[in-house]
Amino acid sequence: MAQLVFYVFATVLVFSAIMVITARNPVHSVLFLILAFFNASGLFLIAGAEFLAMLLVIVYVGAVAVLFLFVVMMLDIDFSRLREGFQKYAPLGACVGGVLLAELVLAFSNWQMAPAEIRTPLAVDPGLTNTAALGTVIYTHYILLFQACGLVLLVAMIGAIVLTLRDQPMGRRQVVSRQHARTVADTLELVTLPLGENVSEHGGFLRPKGSYYEIAVPGSYGVPQPQTQEDEEKGA
């Protein structure tokens, strides 16, 4: 029975993993990714690793995959524009794929089955639970490898931010030195109102005496670009 359940979970997992990279709709890809995570957690349960199964469901399905789904659904991404350079880089991608395929062929050609007897690489206290045993192994024997994996993930996160960051004037920016040089009298004006009257009866909220554009970075959102001498001559 356990073997039958294993093959069912494994088949659905492989199918959903293929659909993640072949589905045209990105929302469908994320949904297939969630399905793959659930089936992988089922395989962990069959293997007796209930902590990894719950961790996969809670962290990846409950947080990461749902975050991917919200980002894909909320962002207005022009996927047709992203696919414009596919044909341009197709030969390079084919070369990289050929190299990876050759490596996989060489790896599987020298594949050897492990012996029937599986030896435990580390002696773990049999009285510990799976969670305690896993924490003991990771944070004692393999702590350096664990930290190295964290550094790899940090570099991947920084690389993704750098690749997707675009310097667009979507927010107002200030010149810090000019902002610090402003005094209270330049930015704040106290008004004494009679009892029972509101601000709107006295002209509404008063803007700062100094204009915002005096401390704003030229060209940022809502701030006009400074006119050059050539523009002034053309306007004249």
C-alpha cells in the first residue's frame, strides 16, 4: 500500500513540475507549483519525515507560493513583451541546454545502485524525535554547509533585486542637505483659531512657506526638469 501511494504522489509531482514550466498562464504555473509542494510533502510523510512535510506546506505553500500568486495576479506584467527576445537568445539557450543534457547523460551512464544495506552516516540518539534529530544534525555537524546555503540564497536574492530594479521617477525625492538646512519657520506656520471654528473657514490648510521644489531632486516625480540655457533661448 505504501508503494502504491508513493507512486501516485510521485507521478502527480512529476506531472505538476512539468506543467509549472510549460503552462502559458503564469497563474496556472503557480497553482501547479502549489500542487507539486503538496505532493512532495506527501512523499515526506511516507518517508517518516513529518517535520519536513509540515514545513513544506506551512512555509512554501502557505507563504512563498501564495506570495508568488498574489504578485503575478496584482502586477500588470506584459508577458508578450518579455517573450520578444526569446528567438534572439534561443541559440545560446540551446547551447546551454545541450551542455546540461550531456552532463546528465554522463552522470546517468555511470549510475550505480546503492547496496541493500543503508548505513547511517551519523549516530543520532534514538530517543530524539525527527525534529530534534534534524536540528542536531544541521546545527552541529553541518553548520558550515547550512551557513553556506544561506549565503547562496542571499546572493540569489540580491541578484534578483539588481536584475529587476529599474530607476524610474515614481516617487518624490529630496536633496538631503537642503532638507536639513531648512528651519522650522520655513516649513511650519502656527495659526490660532477662534473657539468653535475650523481650518476651512480660514482658508484651509496652509502650505509651507518654502516651495517643495526648492528641496526636491530635479526630475523626480512631480518635479519639473530644470531648464537649460538652450531651452531658455528656444522659449525666448
